[in-house]
Amino acid sequence: MNYWDDILGNQVLVSAVAAWTLAQFLKTLIDMALNKNFNPERLVGSGGMPSSHSSTVCALTTAASYRYGVGSFEFAICFVLSMIVMYDAMGVRRETGKQAKLLNSILLENPLKLKGELIQETLKEYVGHTPLQVAAGALLGILLTLFLAQFY
């Protein structure tokens, strides 16, 4: 087999990458529908609906369960990783986004000068997820992997 056949034959890897790609694409479409403009950052950025992080790790976990079984160490590692990533997305990263939004509004009203130079850079607000965004991403990753499993 050649290199690309090995990569494309790896059900776990293909499922995870496909889930991330689809989630980012859907996130971009949803953002376009809501904001009436195209934001290229949404194609690769974090935050928003659905969670591509959740989609990726749930696809990884589902593919590992399908390929190796739920009693395997591969599944166990993927499952624990998924729980950590999704917990972090709804916790620390979501709070970081809330703080960035507050700091940006403060800086808009009270511009910061450092050594006489006006600092106009804003902090990134889309870094975390709501529980609904995480659940939607998780469901997307699971369903996509179940669909792709029929080709392996």
C-alpha cells in the first residue's frame, strides 16, 4: 500500500478529520446566515455552532468504538479525551470568551495607551461554546462517523 491509501484507510483518522471539516463548514454557513456576511475566520476559528472540537473528538471516539470495541484501550483514551475537550469548551474557554467580550467593551469606551501609543487590538471573543453548541457538535461527529462506517 502507498502512503495515501494508508491514510484514507484509517477509519478513525478519516472520521475525525471529516467531522472537523463538516463542523467548520456548517459553522461558517450558520454565521453567514445570522450575520449576513462571509467571515473567513469562521472556516478555521473556534467557537460558534456547532462545536468542531466536540464533533472531532466524538467522531474519534465513535470510530474507535466501532473499530476496536468499547472494551479497548483505544476507546478508553478517546472517551476520556472527549470528556476533557467538551468540558473545557463549556467551561474555561467559554469563560475566556465572556471575559474578552467585557474587556473589549471596556477598551472601546476607554482606549488604552501604552507609552503614548493607542492600543486598538481587540481580544477574540469566540473561543468557547454553550452546552447546545457542544451537544450539536457531539451529535454531528457521532452521526457522521456512523454514516462513514458503512464504507469501511
